[in-house]
Amino acid sequence: MAKAAPSAGNRPKILVFSTNTISDPGIDLAGSQHMSYSPSVKVISVPCSGGIHPNWVLYALEAGFDGVFIAADGGDCACLPDCTARTARIVERAQGLLKERGSDPRRVKMAAICSVCSEPFVSHMRQFTEALSKL
Amino acid sequence: MTYRVEPGLHRDVAKFGGGDVTTCMNCGTCTATCPQSAETGGFPRRIIHLLQVGHREKLAGSLEPWLCYYCGDCSESCPRDANPGETMMAARRYLTGMYDWTGLGKRFYVSTWWEIGAIAAVGLFTVGLFALFHGPVVTGRVELNTFAPVKWVEIGDWIMGGVLAFLLLSNGWRMSRWVMGAGKGVDVPFSLYLRKLPAFFAHFATQKRWRECEGPKTRWLKHFLLVTGYLTMMMLVIVGLRWFQTDEIVPFYHPTRLLGYYAAAALLYVTGDFLLGRLRRKDGIHKHSEPTDWVFLVLLGLAALTGILVHAFRLLGLPLATYSTYVAHMAIVVPMLVVEVPFGKWGHMFYRPFAAYLAAVKQGAAEAASLGPSRAA
Amino acid sequence: MIGKRIGAFLCHCGGNISDYVDEEKVRAAVEKESGVAVAKTFLFACSEASQEEMIRTIREEKLDGIVIASCSPKLHLDTFRAMARRSGINRYMYTQVNVREQCSWAHRHEREEATEKAIRLVRAGVAHSRLGVPLTDLRIETTPAALVVGAGVAGMRAALALSDMGIAVYLVEQAARVGGRVPAWGKMFPNDREGAEIVDTLLQAIRRRENITLFTGAEVVEKRGSVGDFSVKVRAADGTEEIALRVGAIVVATGFDPYLPAAGEFGYGAPGVVTLPEFRELLPAAEGKLRYRDREVRNIVYIYCVGSRQAAAKENPRPNLYCSRYCCTAAVHTALLAAGVDAGVNQYHLYRDMRTYGKNEILFEEAGRKGSVFLRYPDDAPPVVERPGGELLVRVRDVLLGGEEIGIPADLVVLVTGMAPRENANLVNVLKLPVGAGGFFNEIHPKLRPVETMIDGVFISGAAQGPKTLAESVASSLAAVSKGAALLLKGYVDLSPLVAKVDTEACAWCGECGNACPYDGAVERVRQGGKEVAYVHPALCKGCGGCVPVCPAEAVGLEGYTNDQVKAMIDALVREIV
Ligand SMILES: Cc1cc2nc3c(=O)[nH]c(=O)nc-3n(C[C@H](O)[C@H](O)[C@H](O)COP(=O)(O)OP(=O)(O)OC[C@H]3O[C@@H](n4cnc5c(N)ncnc54)[C@H](O)[C@@H]3O)c2cc1C
Ligand code: SF4
Ligand code: SF4
Ligand code: SF4
């Protein structure tokens, strides 16, 4: 079972919240194009990033994830016109909750991922993985 | 002061011919293709735009129309078929009319009847002079110098030459006032005018800029033939008349005969060729012919033809034919010079090198101005 | 709930998944999950035979819910939901797990880890299905009638097209006369047909239709209900009469306002300075010569982009940033009409960019041939209109003369004014229309859903949506008609049940969810069990979840994405594999 790459078990575990119609197709595209990122990245898709509860972020980190990445809709969202601003507020609230509990707020990150943003997604995952390894 | 444009200037200029000025969308393709425009980077689009906008002042002060040799490349490339080359031609005619203080130039361009009328009047006047003042008609052998004594003809030549020179120079003075006025603020010392004078003669004699045009060099060559043929003829009849118009039959290799043959051959060949070209309307630039273009070519061809006929009749020893052809020749040459040189297309032969000369003066002044402060520093 | 029997079906995707993921290992691991009654693998889960076998298994094993681990739900969610329904279980008891795009294909060189990830993903799917509840689509019978607001050409054309499809139409026009702006323009580009004539033809046709009811001098004052079944009230402008209507869809075609320059803007207000609409009204009267206030007009100067493509400035904090699209073409067309009256008139066009796009380019060229002169001015140095000594003079920097200023004497200065959003606060309030940044009504997506709004069943069209030529206005109104008719002709709409739901026990009515919801009427305050709680109207909720994160009591949840479901999925994703 000797492996060159560190096993997934050693790499930071990342939970990604994606959105059904915009960022999730972007993440799908990364796979379709056979780009690779760490298998320790797992995705849960919801209708809109403006509907993610900060408590879920907290819950995920407490349950054992090392970081939570919110793949937001950017300006394209058909549900909530101000979805980016809402998502940013959610991230702030989650970071506030983390600080209260003595956790590092850098464990939560948000970026807009569009429906064809496969490359940005993969590079975000690489950077976030690196950043989390240093924490 | 903001310059107040003259709306409808392009309609005025349209009377001098030209392309569809307002059809031009100012894209600049013509300027990019013009082989002459490289240095200024402006024409023909700039000239067209001045006409569209109605900027008479800038047009009057512009040398650009004279830098165009009507190769026609621009008209070929224009995406709107606005015929910029023809507009440049019209601008030259318009400017010639504008420089001319007598107002006759403008008249002749705008109305063919005025032009033909003037030519006819001067021609008839010439015939009248011969009718009244000719010498004895010797019928036994050819004695042209008895019929028309060379010293009288020479005096007439000089008078005519003086009038023409006066007209051209005074118009040239007006032109330079506009042109130099347009380069406001640049101080031009008189010595510069003198130093650049050779440029005028160089351009006058060779029309050398023309060679920069793309395409067959034959047009330049034909033009060169035309100009040299014409100049040779002028030299022979004005300066060298006393050696040229003799009743003695000089040997074939005599310089006056050789020069005379050259001039006649060159003029006949070129005018014939140009006339045919216009008739066939083959290439782009010959598609549009204004009446003035025809008048000019026809007069020149006829002058050469009658000139060589006089010579032939004299060699053949036909006195009456010689005398009458001589009068006819004079009745063509005189109006051609009097009407066409200061007021018509022959004026271009003067304005073009004059424009090149003024451009050289301007450039010299600009260079001096830009050098000045740095030298002081 | 714990007693639910879940079936887990794992697809090889012909090797696309099984080449990189050890499917047998996944199956074995998942089979041991509590709640999983059966776990099976399939070569192609979507094939007819596989679906039959799954249906058989569901029935034999008496499953309550299923999970299929296969490709992205974007591909087969609907396929498998339909299969679930055929098997007799609720289609919302199906969860699709994406182990292809988001697992096997993305981790092709790490079989071990990809297999572990697949196990965790399927577990999360199982957790999701175990906490799922059977849901039914909300079916609304549609009323086969439509309301069209605004009887400009866009609205009239919409009414006729709806009527063609057998849908009853109520066409409500605020003004006393129909036709909107168009009758004022006289001959219109591109084919020189008279605006009034176009309107007249449409009006005749409308009069002949029995299923179109036209109200002029009337306004929409109330809207209730939801897509497929709206109740609206229309009131006569003088307030004398009010009519209640029931319609299934609403098409808004309320048009635009021509931009009105401020006094002094480009000399506006001085004699001889007119807007393009004003000039258009002068033109038809002219014969032989153009006259303005009894003086012959020799020189006309058009100034383009007035009121459009503005830059922010102190005196104009909310500039119209957009290009009005129609005006370049309208101005060159106007110049052609003017040249038709008097070929000798001099016309200067001071423009920024010439945008006579498409076939209208022909008009631009034609205007040049008919003597119009075009002169470009710099974006940051617009022309200045002056009247020294009583004569109009337009000073402009000519880009082609190196930015040098020239003065153009003018008898008439025509300001080529753009389109501005029409003042319509009441209607916006009644219909809850989304207004975009420029002030025009906003579509959901400019490319993919160009006439639908965030309000289901309310469509926008014509120049109300943004600057448009007449042809473009009508094209968009017919697009709105086809979307509206598709809704009405089916007879019903099925609304997704994946909407927000309030746990009334936990809710103590703070109102936060109501504040967070952008959809009018979706969240209501109701009394229940002796206290005030929030109620989410399932037909008006769009299921975005915007209310979820604001609820301090975690009392609101989206069906399919409840707090419990998300947390259970998180647990399933991290739990160790033994
Ligand atoms: C000067 C000028 C010249 C033009 N020339 C041309 C041309 O030659 N060719 C061309 O294709 N386009 C031209 N256009 C564009 C053309 O006018 C528009 O494309 C067209 O008017 C759009 O039609 P519409 O029905 O969307 O809007 P409108 O014509 O504005 O009609 C809207 C209607 O809705 C009504 N309304 C508004 N609010 C309410 C309410 N709350 N309740 C009920 N009713 C309401 C209004 O009273 C009006 O009747 C020109 C525009 C201008 C300004
Ligand atoms: S190519 Fe034609 S249209 Fe373009 S600038 Fe020259 S004359 Fe005008
Ligand atoms: S005719 Fe030739 S030289 Fe004259 S402007 Fe056109 S391209 Fe230039
Ligand atoms: S269409 Fe032309 S005039 Fe109108 S705003 Fe756009 S660029 Fe300006």
C-alpha cells in the first residue's frame, strides 16, 4: 500500500458547498475535463449559496472537516439578485462564530465559481489545501 | 478663436468635379493606401473631411492636394466608392481658382463655355493680329520670316511671357500667404525662402515625387515626356525663337531641329495616348473626365501637330500652306498659354513644385524652431 | 424514520466509474450501513434493463427510498426520479450521488482514495434519503386568460398573439389612446411605414377579436395569487369603475420615456434647440422647405448620445450608462427624411460612435450619400451649444482634426435623446416588478431567460425592459407570449415542492425570514397554536433558501436541504470507514 502521494487521510479534509445550477456544473466540468484535485474534497450542493446556514459550516468543522469552501454563484444567480452579498455575510457570521470558539477563521473561504469555472475551482482547491496544511 | 465652418462647402467644390464627398465615412483606408501620404499621414481623408466639415481656411492653407499625383490607388481601395482621388483633383481645381485673384480661373473651371469662349476669343485675336499686321506674302518660295518677322513675334512672346509670369507669381504669392499663415507661430526668415529655392526647380523639372507612386512607372515616364516636350517647345519659341524660326533650312542634326522633333514627337505621343485612355475610360483614374481635361489635351495635341506641319510644309516648299498653318499654330498656342497656364491645368505645373518648395520651407522653419531652444540651452 | 428501507444502486457507467473506483468494495461497505436494505451494482444504471431490475428490487424489498451513485444529477436526476415514481415510491425519496464527475473522473490516479470517497458520498446520499419525506408537486390549475399591461405596439402585438392561441386577453392601457410612442414618429425605419398606420392596423385586428378586452384610460391597482391563478383589479383612471379579473399570466409592455434634457443641457430650452422626438413631430408638416418658427432651415446639427452613455458626475450622480440602441439609426433615418423634404439642407451629425447595427447600416451609408456630414466628438468633450448674437453656434472638437475646435452655425440643433425608464412606481409596486440597475425591468437571465422575471407568471417585453427598436420590442413581446402561452395552454403548473417550510414549534415569529425573502407575499405571519409564527406560501416561495441562514432558531428549512439532512450528510462524509 506504499504510495508516492500522501494518502487522502493526511490531506486536509475540505467540504465544498456548491449550488445546483451554477457552481456544481463548474465542479462537474473539472471532472469531465479530467482535471484532478484531492479526493479529500467533498461536495454538498444546495439551490443557492445565499441559503447556507453558518451553523452548517461550524458543524462541519467540528465534525472533522479541516476547511469549508463556499463555491458561490457570483453575479449569475437566478434565485437571489444579491446572493453574493448575502453569501459574504454568511461567511462573516461563520467566521465570527469560529473566532468565538477559538478556531481559525481562515478555515472558511468563499469564491465565485461559475458554471464553466473548472480551472479556477481546481486552483482554489490546491491553494486552500496548501493553506489549510499550514494552519 | 473658434473657426466658423462654412456648411455646404462640399457643394461648392462639387462644381469643380470630384467624388462623392459626403459618402465618405472617414474610415481612412484611402490614406493608408496612398503612397504619397506617408509623410503627412493625412490625405486624402483629411482633405475630404475638411470639405465635409466646411473648413475653407484649412483647405486654403493645405499643401496636400499638390502632393497627390492622382495615381488612383485610394479610389480603388475606398470601401464606399467615394472616389477620393477625384476629390483630390477637384480640390486642386478649387484651389487654383481660389489662388487666382482675377476670378477667371474659377469661371473657366465651373463653366466649360467660359473656357472655350476665352480660348476662341484669344485665338481669334491672334488671327486678327496676323490679318492686320502680317508682312508681305512671298509666294515664290517659303519666306516665313518675311510673312511674320521674327523680331515682332519675339516681342509678342515677351509681352505674353511677362503677363503670364506676373499672373503666376501673384497667384503664387497669394497661395504662400495662405499656406504659411496656416503654420501659425513659426517664424520664417527670408533667407530660408532663398535657400530652399533649388527645391522648386528640382521638382519643377522632374516631378520626382511621382515616382513614389506604386504601379507602372510608365505614367511617370509619360508625364516626364510631356513636361520636357512642353518645356523644350517653350524654350524654342520664347528664348530661342530667332534660331528656331529661320527660313534657312539647317542640317538635320542641327540642335534646333533635333529639339523640335523631340518636342513634337513627345507631345504627340503623350497627348494621343492620354486622349485614347480617356476615351476608353479603361482605368480608374480616367473614368472621370471633366471638360477642362479634354480642352487641355486637345489644345496640346493640336499645337504639336500644327507645329510639325509648319515645318513639313516649309521643307516641302509650300509657301501658302506654311503661312496659314503658322497662323493656325499661333492661334492655338497663344490661347493655350494665356488661358491654360495661369487659369487652368497647366497651372498645376507651377503650383505643384511651388507647393513642394513651400513644404520644404515650412519643414526648414519647423526644424529651426525645434533646434532653436536646444541650441540655446 | 429510522425504520426506512433504503436501496443503494451503484453504477459502473461501463467503466467510467468502475475503472477508477473499486465498486465491489463500495457496495460491500454501503451494504453494512444502517438503513440500507439492499446494495447492488449495475453496468449502466440508466439502461432500460437496469431500470427494470431496480424497479423489481424496490418492489420486492419494499423499499422506502433509493440512492443511485452514478453520474452528475444534471444528467439523470429526472430519469431516475421518473423511475422511482414508476416503481411506486415517491420521486423525492430518490437521491442521486455524483461519483463520476466529482469522484472517479477527478481522481483517476488514486484508486484507493477515490474508493473511500465514493463510500462516503454514498453514505451521505443514504443519510439524505433516510431523512427525506415524500413530497408532491404543487399543482395549480391555470386560468386560461392573460393580462397585458400597456397597449403600445409591443402590448398590442402580444394581445393578438395570445388571442391567436385561444387565450382570453385583457389589454390594459393607461392612456386614452392605444399605440404608445409610435404614432408620433411618422415614417419609421427600416421600411418607412407610418407609425400611426401600424397602430391602426393592429387596433382594427384587436377590435375584431372577441377574446380581447381592451381597457383604455385604466390602470392595474392590485394583484394577488400566484402563477397560473392571479387575481387582479383594474381601475379606470378617473376612479369611477373597478373590475376584478382572473388571469393565469401577465405580460408587462409599458414602454419607455424619451429622455428629457434638463434646461440648458446642450442648450435645451433655447429657441432652435429641440429633441429628436420634437423634431420628428415638426417634420411631417414640412413641404418643399424645412421651416422652424417661420424661418427657413438651412443647417441642422444633430448631437448624438444625449441622455445615454453618460459618465457619472457631481451634477449627475445616477448617469444613464447604457446605449439607447435605437437613436443612431433613428437620427440617420430622420436626416434622410429631412433630405427628402429639402435636398439642399446641410446636416451635421456629431456622434461618439455610430451604432447603426445590422441592416440599419444601409441607412447610415444612404444618409452620407444624401449629403449628411458625420463628425466624431471625443467622449470627454461633448459639443457646446451657444447663441452668440442670437444665432445658434455649436462648438465641437473634431476628432479627425486632432481634437481642434470648430464652430458650426445652425438654424436647428437636434438633440438625439435616448430612452429612459418610464416612471411607473405604482405598477412596480402592484406587480412587484424587479427593476434593474438602469431603471428598466429586469429579466431573470439576459441570454437564457430573457423575458421571464423572478415573479413566476409575470413576463416583460418591449422597451419597458430596456432600449429597443420597434422590431426588437415586438420580438421580445412575442417571446413573452410564447412563454406565457406555454404555461396557460398546458392547463396547470406543477411547482416544485422543494420550498421553505417552517417548524412552527421552534418558530417564535421574529420576522427575519420575511425580511430576507425577496418574493412578495411568500412569507406570512399567521397565528397557530396560540402564538404567532411564520408561514411560507408554497406557491410563492422559489426555494432559494435565503431565509434559512437568518433564522436564529433554525426553524426554517428547505425541503430536500433541511438542517437535519445537511448535518447528517456531513456526519456521513467524515465518519471513519471500518
Ligand atoms: C424619436 C424616436 C423615433 C423612433 N423611431 C423608430 C423607428 O423609426 N423605427 C423603430 O423601429 N423604432 C423607433 N423608435 C423606437 C420605438 O418608439 C419603440 O421601440 C417602441 O415605441 C416600443 O414599443 P412599446 O410598446 O414597448 O412601448 P411604448 O411605445 O412606449 O408603449 C408603451 C405603452 O404602455 C402604456 N403604459 C405605460 N405604463 C402603463 C401602465 N402603468 N398601465 C397601463 N399602460 C401603461 C403607455 O401609455 C404606452 O401606450 C423610435 C423612438 C423614438 C424615441
Ligand atoms: S477610403 Fe473612402 S470612405 Fe474611407 S476615408 Fe477614404 S474616401 Fe472616405
Ligand atoms: S490619387 Fe494617389 S496620390 Fe492622390 S490621394 Fe489618392 S492615393 Fe494619394
Ligand atoms: S444608439 Fe447611438 S446615439 Fe443612441 S446612445 Fe447608442 S451610440 Fe448614442
